[in-house]
Amino acid sequence: MARTTISFTEPNQEWLNAQIESQEFKSPSDVINSAVRQIRQNEEEMKLEKLIEARMKKHDATLQKLAQ
């Protein structure tokens, strides 16, 4: 696994520590990896939504042409 050094603002560091203290996560790495996974999942969902929207517009345009 790759290692990276990052810096946090004080409020973010406090939140990170609270996540570990609450035993929601075992380490700072677990918190960050979870956040990155969620961001990546959200990006994939947004891509899918845009694809569906584009297909719907194309479908609607086709229907309008057929109705003329």
C-alpha cells in the first residue's frame, strides 16, 4: 500500500480524532480511505446519472421526431 503524508486543519484533525475515539474507525488511514471510497462512489453515480440523462434526452428527441 502506498504511503502519503497529509496535513489537516485543526477542525478536520479534531473530527478525524473523534472518528477514531468513537471506534468508528481504527486509524486515520481507515477514515481517509473510507472518505475516498465514498467520493469515488459518488463520482461513479454522477457519471451514471449523466449517462442516463443523455440517453433519456436522445430517446425523447427520437419520440418527438416519430410523432411529427
